Amino acid sequence: MNNNTSYIGKVVEVKMDRPFGSKHPKHGWTYETNYGFIPGVIASDGEELDAYVLGVNEPIDTFKGKVIAVIHRTNDDDDKLVVVPEDMELSDEEIKKQTYYQEQWFESIILRGGNSKFLEKMEELKQLNLPEDKFAVFGSGPMAIRGIREADDIDIIVLSELFEGLVEKYGEEKIKMGLYNQRNIQLGDIDVWEGWAPGEWNIEKLIIEADVFYGVRFVKLEEVLKWKKLMGRDKDLKDIMMLRGVLITN
């Protein structure tokens, strides 16, 4: 997993292969920003890491600027750095507006630096080598991956067959019972849940319909909102307000 949010706040040099005003070689639409790549930095697709250069409304060959965000495409697991002049800041809405000419064809979210610690924890999850279609991150993880707020640990829901396999691997002594009598195994900062509570949840459906970030499934924010309402703790009430704002905006 490439943690490209680690570039946020850093100065990088971008080489343009699609300068401002040029045409897409296949589809013919016009690039409304300078668009290029970071030489020598390989992304998850095997190509050099792409970057939008915003705030420079004329064609350029190269540009040195500050990374302020990452556009993560959820439907093809791809990242684009957002690079601007070092004295410039842009809101998420401004970034969306300026990159819409291309990003309209993709499902994407804007990541900021606020979720970098969570992405470090994701490395621990990836090291478990769990089958990607048999688990999904729930709890506050779907908020953390989007940079809405941080999460102290990672809760995952798994199919029963996977849970039983983990019991066999790590031993029955690892099993703990949750507040609502659902079975749980804690593996470092990863809490593995066979069920989810409170409420009635179709675990298989949640996993199938989950969004994918960096090759890992995350339960949809709409489902997180439902769960937060059922929990009703003080911290959940704060999360509900943030979730409603994000879902309305999107």
C-alpha cells in the first residue's frame, strides 16, 4: 500500500506530460490545469505518480510546489497529488472544482494529512494477509481513511469462515466477548469482529457493498452513520454531525 499522504506538506517537482490547455490524446477533452507526474516515484499502478498543478493557469514544462492534498480514486484505487505554489492553500471544494474536468469520470475523495497515522496502522492490517473479499473496516475507520478524523485502532468485520480460521491460527484463548456478546479477536491494533452491534447487520452485504481504499474494503459512511446513531455516545454525536456534513456535501 502506497501512503501517498506522506507527501502532504512537502515540496515536490512535477514534470508535465499534459500541460494546461492541451488535449487528451484519446478522448479529446481539454486539460484545464497542468497535469503531470513526479519523476522516479512509482505509484501502485506501476506508473510514475501523477499530480495536478493548481494555481498556474498557463502551460509549463516543470513546476516545484507544495503538496496540499491527495485525490484518491476509489473505483480504480489510484492517487493524484495536488500541488500548488508554496504560499497557496485551497479548500476541498476549490480542488474539486478545478479538477472536475477529469475527475468527473471517477469516484474519488480528497485526502488531507489528518489520516496519516491511521494509514500507518493500515500497514499492520495489510500484514495479516487476510482475503480481501472476506472482511471490511467498520467503526470509525471509514471516517479516518477519508481524513474526516483520526482513529486510535482499526475494527474489522469478517465472515464467519474467516473468523474461525483466525481462531484456529491464533488459538481460542484470543477470543473475547464484546459488549453485545459478539466474538472478537484482538491482533495488535486490529480488532477482528465476527458480528457487529448494536443493531442487526448483514455482514456479508456490508463487505460486498463496501468502498475500496488502497485495496482494503471500508463500510460505507451511510452505514457508519446508522451505527453511530445507535451507539449514541458523546463522541458518536460529534461524529454524526461530521458525517452528515460530508454526506450532504457529496
